[in-house]
Amino acid sequence: MEKIYALLEVSRLESFYNKFLELGVKDEKDFIDSIDDETLKEMGLSQVEKKRFETMRTRIGKLGSVNKSMQNFSVKYTFPKCSELREINDMDPSQNTLEDLMLRIAIQENIGTDKAVCLYTVDGMPLTDDSFFNTWCFNDRHIENGNEIYAIFTPKENIQTPVKSNPQSRQVPGADTVRCHIMLKGDYEIKVNLDTDNLQDLRNELSNETGIPAHVLHAKDEEEGGGTLLKDLGISSQSVLHFSLSSLNDKYQDKPAFFNSDISASIPQTMKGMSVFLSALYAIHMRHSDEQFLKVIAYIRKLTGCNALALALYQIMCKGEFGTRNQKVAVVEGLYLLFRELLPSFTKRNGLRVIEDHEVFEYSTICWAYLMSQAKENSQHSELYATMRLTCEGSGSNLCEPVRIPGIASVYERAFILDKIRDEQRIPNCTEDNLKETSLQRAINIEKILMSLPRQTQYFHQWIAYDCGHGHNFQVNPEKTYEEMTVGLTVYSHLELTPPLQLTKFGMEGPRLILIDEDNCAVYLSPNKGQQSLVQVFDCLAGKEKAVNVIELANRLKDARTDQTNKIGGVPEEAILVLVDASSSMAAVCYKQDQTRSRLDAVKQLFLAFMDRTSAYSFHHIIGLVKFGGRCLEFHEFTETVGVFQGYVNSLEACGVTPLYDALNLGISKLSDVKKKFPDCRLRMLCLSDGNDEG
């Protein structure tokens, strides 16, 4: 019944759900063969609602829910945290499209109307970036019976829908005929006026003739746009003009576009979280852009089983290619799920701190430090890739209709080989002396890639280590506590927040992370050659590089630090220094009714309760610790991660004299240092003692 409701909800007819149940509707077929216009009228549907019902009924028929003659065809799919392969049956490969498959999955998984479905092949290649090719049937997209598909659910606003143009057909056809060959579609003869029409006019006429949207048609080897006349482009009635098909931009996203904050996770993150997430990814790309990062990718693949995420990270980190929008979706959604598993939550605690779902990306640097640390001992044998060339051997032009010829492994453009055959030119290494058009074989594996990626893509790196298992499917149990993960961040200086004034020092190399606003973390790139107080940063929230005056920034943020003695993630509002008495008097019994508990035991419990309470909230404070007892004072630096003190406090033993005033003087000195670095920070000192002065 959930499927019935989901179908009605998509068509905005969910208010009639109960009435359909009362009529005895049990499955989708009943909408086809049991509901007529009279029934709809009796139910009270308006004319507009009847129109929606008819559209829904047409869609059900198209999706294959009714009996029709077709082969036994099914597609299997899975998605993050799904423990099994699920199956979509009753689909017609000659009619059903990827659009239909996305709708069927959305209904079957009941993801709601605010979510979209992105599909990927089993090896991680994005399948559904190009909305035009999503309307092609399974046969044309080379989706075979039993194929496995990986799905990722994401907010609908993450999926860009191109603006479609509807050119008007001219009233009087042109006097000249131009033959147009469309990628994978064949030849069309179009009437134009060579003396007065330009390329856009020809494309509009071709669109009207074929039904293919004009923005999808791209003339090969010709400058698009502009008003140059066809005759001035050298186009005549004897010409054959080749058109490729794509609703995507010409190429992969560039670096600024990829690291721009224009995609949100399914669980919305804070603005600061998105800036930290993208800036950390940017910094890692700058510092680790080589094959050494393969171990980290292999470890992420092992934890997640998400090949779409691993492939996208391989392209970014190892190849400097920033992929398609759906690959960016895989990175954002995949890393959110992984980071959520690594960080403590209300249902899965691995330390004192609890991090809420909307805060996850604020701790991206800690997660990356953990992943890179753990990956050092991991094998990279799963990271095997075959680089697929998407340009024609011989001409170097981008492929549209890839073919292979006998005896040669390389892939050629069909038109290039036909020209060779027409000119009776022999192709080196071809084993067929008299090559004919019938000898050409379609390169199906390359066609499948071309319909999934931007048309100017020259290479695709296909993952081929299929026998390496399926990974843990985001079912992760971290091997370290949150406090241990936080300490591990200190190994990676480029992932720690750097005080603005530290960047004025000579020789400071990027990348480094820097707060350019209270809720905006950017990437420090380099000093500005013109002025010492200016530095170049990349602002992920703005999606662009800009200059920042670090002296003005330090004044605005009230951060006067010139080094990273206090390694904290921002400007604290409050500093609390806890003094713990561990002198010999603390060994005395605390309560008469409980002879087993000492005063030191009570102080330990109080301090641990204080840690637990403060860790449960995202307070903007830092906490330091001073132990006094005997002849020594021990100071532990201020930190946001108070859990690091737990083991030390538990190990304290009572002994020696009580240097309380020395501890107070030390505390005042340490808090004064904090005040110099953070002028607006409130200061507090707590003393946990029995009040007895020993010695």
C-alpha cells in the first residue's frame, strides 16, 4: 500500500488515497483496469485532478506495471547502508528509460518528493548527469538484463535541470539542402538558406525536424553561437555536418566550480560546516595530489563500499579532474555518511562528546586526519584503473560514434574511418586489406561512457578491481575515540586552523585553513606579493579566490595569536582553568557513610561529570588543567577536547604538600596569556580541593 500512496503523492492525488482503498484498489494494475471516468466523477475529482490521474495512469503503463509483451528484464540496485541487492522487474528495455528507473526506485524506497535519485554503474561511473540521454531506452544506453546499479538519494535542488529551448519553425522552407549526421541517430536533410542563415538557424531547423532539443545539438568542428553565415563557414549543399549530443557543459567542472558550496547533503549542514568540509578537501587536494593518496581511497572504499565516491576522489586527488555534478553529489553525500559513522552520536558514542547530525561537516578535518592515519597500514591493491581514451586515434577529435576495426585495439571515430575507406587509404596494422563499412564494430563500452560524461572529456579512468569485495557499506566502528582522533589532527598542519597573524611570517606555505569569518573557513594559498598583510585565500562559500588583510581579520575576530601554541578551532568565548588538588590530605575519607571513597575519588568524579556535561554541548570554550600536590605543578594546555584529560585525572594519586598559592599564581599567568591572545575571552578558574593546607 505504500507504493499506492507514493504513486498518488507524486501526482498530487494523495488526498484520495483512502477513497481508492475503499474501492478495493490493491496494486498499480487496478488504476489501469478498474477505474473509469464515472468512478473518478463519483469520487469528486476536479477536471485538473482527472488530468493528473490520466498522466499517472500513462506513467504506470510506461513503467511496466501492466501486462505487456516483453522479455524477462530486470535491473538490480543498491544504495548506501542497504544490506542487499534489490530488484526492479517488469521493465521493457526497448521502451523504459533511466528516468523511469529513477522514478521506480524513488517510489519503491519511498524517498519523498523532495529527494532525487542519482544512478551510477557498479564501478562508480555516473549514469544520469545528462538529462537528455536519461530519456533513451535501456537498449540504447546499453543497460543489460541483470545489471547492477548504485543509487544515491540527494535533495532535488542538487540536480540541475537545463533550460530547454523550443525554436519556432520557419513558415517558408529554405531553398538549399544540407545533410546533417547526428550522433548515434543517423542522417537528416535540412532545408536552409545558405546565404542568409547561420549555424543557430540550422540547428533550430534540425531540432524541429528530429524533436531533439536545440541546446542538445552541437556541431562538431564548428564555432557555436555567433552569427556567421553558413556560406562563410564553408558549408554547402555537398557538405555533411556532424552533430554530437549533450545537455551538459563542454567539460568537467573546473576547480572553483567543484569546491564551491552549491550542493547540500541530505542532512543540511551549518554554513561553517560546509566551508570546513570543502576547504579541507581543497587543502588535501593541494597537498596530496598524487598516487600516494591511493591508500586513503582504498581505505575509504573498504569502509563504504561506495565505488562512486572512491572513483570521484581518485579523479580529484590523483588526476586533478573534478568530475560531473553527480560525482560531486557522491562526494558530499558519501563523505557525510562516512563522517557521521566516525564521529560520536547519541546512538553511537566513542568518547565523551556528542556531535549532532547537522554539525558533522564542522569536524571534517578530524575525520580526514583519522582516515589518512589509518590508511597508512592499509593495502592499495583495490585501486586498479584502466584509462579509457575518448578521442579518435589518428585525428585526435572527440569521439561521438566510436568504432573498432579488425586487428587494432584503438578506437576510432566512425566518420574518420569512412573517409579513409572512401579515399581508399590503408590504415596501418589493420588486418583487413579491403576494409569495408560492414567491418566496423561499434565500441559499445565507449558509447556507454560518452552518453554519461561531458562531450569534451578526453579520458575516463575506469575502476577494474571488481574482485576486491564490497566493503563495509558505511557500517563503521572507529578504532579510536573522538579524543584520540582529535589528537591525531596535530600531525596534519594543513588541516589545522592557523591564526591570521601567523600568516604574516616569512615563508608560510599553503595550503592552510583559516577562519575569514566566524562561520567561514577558507584555504590560505600564498602571501600577496604586493603587501605583507595581504594573503590569497580560496573562499569556498563564495567559490572564488580573494585577498584578505590578516591584520584587519585578527582585529575583527579578536584573535591576537601569532603561533599555534593553543591549537583550537576558532576564537573561544570563555577559558576555564581547573585546579585539581592531589596533596596527601586528599587521601582521607570523603564521607563517613562511605569509608571506601577518598576525597580525591570525589574530586575525580566531579571533574569527570564536568567533562561529560561540557562535552555534550557545542560550547565555544576552552579548558585547561593544573594539578598541584607535592613539590610540583603540572599544567596541561587549553583545549576544546576536554576528554583528553580523562586518563590523566583517573591516574592521580594523593601525596605531598599543598602548593595552592603557587597553583593560583600559575593559573593567573596562564589565563593572562589567553587574554593576550583572545582579548574578548571570559576567564574562569575552578579549584577542586578539600581546603586543607598540608605542609
